[in-house]
Amino acid sequence: MVESSPPPDPALQRLRWHYLSVYGVFGCVSPYLSVYLGDVKGLSPSQIGLIFALGQAGVLVLPALMTLLADRYRIVSPLMVALFGVNLTAMAGLSAAAGFAACLVAVVLNQFANQPQLALSDGLFFSLQAQPGRKRVPFSSVRVFGTIGLIVPSVILFFVYSWGGLTLVPYAAMVMAVIGLLNARRLPRRLPDSGPKATRLPTAEAARMLRQPRLALFCLGLGCIFAANAAYYAFYPVYLTRQVGIESRWIGLVANVGVAIEILYMLGFERLRARFGLAGLTLAGISAVLLRNALLAFVPVAPAAIGLQSFHGLAIVGVHIAPLMILNNLVTSDTYRNSVQGLYAMLVVGVFGIIGNLAAGQLAELGLPLLYRSALVAAAVGLVLVVVSLRWKGTASGPLEGPGTL
């Protein structure tokens, strides 16, 4: 008698669609935004850098606040619906914006929604998986739908580019936000209580964990990587069009070369993890960031600019996925599991993203090669700090992996 496989988990199915929608909004905006602001809205590199930096300012408060609500009050669906509503409003505002101030407000508002969505999505997955009796699935099998979400809008925009060029970017993001909002209504309204109530503020518990010297150094090193990455995400599209002469309609497809390869890394994540460990994957991802900045800094030709996308997927799994899993595996109670992700997003992604974007805008005014040489130095410092944290003396725990299996 053949045993039937267990039915799919509805909550995880909806979370997959949620990842697709969240990263779909991001995928509409991210590959094009700096060129859109420069070519359509007429802003300078320093103004673009300032907009990216202030957009990160929401990460200083909102991810920690939203994940606190998720941990303390177990709220899910209402938060997600509200954030997609903010995305929709912001993109409508960007389409009509004229001048620096209006563009600033629209982009910052969109970022204020995006950053908490990313932290909440990861925290929701880890919270669902921590519930007793729920089928265990690899994080990468759910997170890969975010990667797919990054690809789809850019492919569609390429084929409809002749209808309006870069002016279509905010409208595509609005469509993805509507899809996300409708799906978010079907996410769990609240997470079930999974144990005793927290006796301390969840954010304080998360901070107590992250300020351990070894983890603090680990986060500092990754912060340097996020600062270096600001130069890539903000000005790589400008680099493609102005430094190596690629037409703007191809920007999304060039970026999607890396995202398509990223899917392979996601699908093979568990094998890579089994072979190299989370710590090994983190180091490999940081090395990919280092190599990417070296090519941008010293080999300003189209084949190199496109070819660097071949290791973009490694940078994603090593910098954006493996460290989150390391931190989650070190959590000892569900009472602050979401808050660890939120506080990490605030202190590492947020603070260093702001610093990186502010510096990137100023350096881009002086020249893109100088920008990427500076990013290369920041990435090298980050690599050294992470290596030191992984080889921290006086610990018997070996690689910074944690006891969990998620």
C-alpha cells in the first residue's frame, strides 16, 4: 500500500506567495531606481545616494518595532496588509513626484514598508517552523519564491518597455503590492501562543543575545559588507548605462542573470550547507562580494560587468540567508525569535546601509571607479572581522552555527 504524502501546509503555501510579492515589489524598484531617479526625475548622484540612505532610516526603528509586535502580540496578517498598503501609496506617489523632495518622500515611504516586510517574513517562517507538530521544511525552499519574485517583474518590464520605458517602474510595483495585499489577508491573523509569555521585552532579550562579543563582532563584520553592498545596489544600474554603455531597457535582464543563478543556489542550499556549513557559506558569500567590487573597480568593461552576475547568487545565500539562519539557531526561546531578526535588520542592515548609501552618493559624484574601490576596502574589512568572529578564541562551540537545524 502506497502511503500518501502529507497535504501541503496552507500557511507555508501563502508564505511562499508572500515572499514572491514582497520581493516582487523590490524587484520592480531595485534594478531601476537609481537610473529612474536620474533619467526620469533628473536627480544627481549625491541626491540619489541621499534618497537611498534616508530610505534605510526606517530600518533603524521599524523592523524592531514590527517584530516586537509579532513576538509580543503574535500579530501577522494585519501588519502585512498595512505594509503592502504603504507600498501601494508610495509607488503611486513616486509616479507623480516632481523634484527631489517629492521623490525622497515616495522612496523613503516605500523603504519604510519594505524593510520590516523582509524581517517579518523571515521571522514568520522561523516562528511557524518552531511550532510543535508542523512539518519541517528547508528555509531555502520557501525563500526561493522571493528570488522568483525578483525576476518576474523585470522580465515583464523588458517586454512592455516600449509602452513607456522607465516610467512604468512604479506602476509595476503597484501591481505587485496589490497581489501581496490580497495574499496577506489570507496569512494567519495571529500566531498561536507557543509557550510562556515573555517576562522581558523581546527586543531587550534579542539585544542581550546580539551583544555577546563574538556575535557583536560577527554583526560588525557583516555591517561592513552591507555598507559595501550599498554601492552595488544603488549605483550598479548607473554603472551599466554610463560606465559600460548598456541601454537602460536591459538593466533588469542583466540583473536577472544573477537572480536566475540565485535560484540554483537556493535550491541547492541544503547540499551546500551540508558540505560547507553556514559559517563556510557566509565566508564564501562575503568573498563573492569582494570579487564583485574588485571587478567593478578595476575592470570597467561590459563582459565583466555582466559576468559578475554569475556569483551574485553566492553573495545572496552567503550574506542574506546563512547569517539569518546562524542567528535563528542561537535563539533559545520563541519569545524573542522575531525580534532577533528585527534587531539585526535595524543594527546591521539599517545602520550600515545608511552609512554606505551616504558615502556611495558622495563618492559617485567623484567617479564610479573610486566608489567601487572604496567598497572593496569595506568588504575586505568585513571579511577580516567575520573570520575573526568565527575563529574566536576561548570557545568550544566551533564554527558559529548554533544547535538548531532550521
